[in-house]
Amino acid sequence: MNARTSEIHRVTRETDVLISLNLDGSGTTSISTGIGFYDHMLQHVAYHGLFDLTVQATGDLHIDEHHTVEDVAITLGQALDHALGDRNGITRIADAFVSMDEALAQVVIDLSGRPYCVFQAEFSPLRMGQFSTSLVGHVFETIAVHARSTVHARILYGNNDHHKAEALFKALGRSLGAAVAINPRRNGIPSTKGVL
């Protein structure tokens, strides 16, 4: 099997983002976005998906965190898409339920080549650390679009917003890890169309 890795460097007037990804890793991370809560969530994605992930990002945090969060999500989605190649032999569709104490989250992934996201979660505080809670859904939507994938993510219940967000990102990692896995019984592209 060819190495399923990628390195994407995205530079704009607002951010400079470098991401290195290995889909067949062990969950090793080196993540620095300047936004502690975001680093923590991305570590969960990689750890629970068993991806090796390096993220080095600088951005205009003197304005706010939006551009950095968004551009990291864009670059991560592109890195996933690139590492997947033609998606030959992958499991393609997977889901995960993850609890974090009183909170329960579900994420369902279809690496279909068709970008779409349904996000159902509400957060009561405006911020968690330096991270605006309004950006949680935006991260999921942005990754889905740039990874050319369908993502359904929801919080079934929960009270603590940190727990809810962490459960969502862990579920994203677990479902992605299962969806990108090579199925030894699959010969070719996982679609009756013959192409994704």
C-alpha cells in the first residue's frame, strides 16, 4: 500500500498554516495554532483517529481567532483529501458515539466525494478559552467541504460545553479513523458507480 500522507501549506494575508498528516499513524501530534482550546480539540481528532498530525499555524489573532480556526480547518480538510488519493479500498462510511461524562455526541462520516455537513449542537457560553463556541460547527462544515465528505454531527445531550465539544471532536476522530481504514475485502473504489 502506498503511503497515505500529505503536507499542505496554505498562506494568505491573514494566516500561514502548515499541516502534515499520516492516515496510518499512531496518534502522534505536534499542534500549535495559538489557540489552546483548538489545539486540544485537534489533538483529540488525531489521537482517536490514529493519525499522525502536525499543525503549525500563525494568524491575525490580534483581530480574533476566526481566520486561524477557519484556515486550519480548510488545510486539514485538504490534507485529508490529498492523503486519501482516489479512496481506493477504504471503508468509506463510519460512525462513532462518544461520551464525555454527562455529554453524548455522534458523528457519521461518508467519504463520498460529495461535501455536505449537518451540525446539530448548541453551546451556552460564547467562548471556551480563546475559542468562540460559534466556530465549532464551522470547523466541522469546513473540514467536510475541503475533505469532500459528508459529515453529520450532533450532541444528543449534555450540560457542560467543554464536554460537549470534546465529545464531538473525539467522535470526529473515531469516525474518520474507521472510515479511512483500508478494508481488506474491498477491491477497488467503494462505490457502485466505480468512482467517488
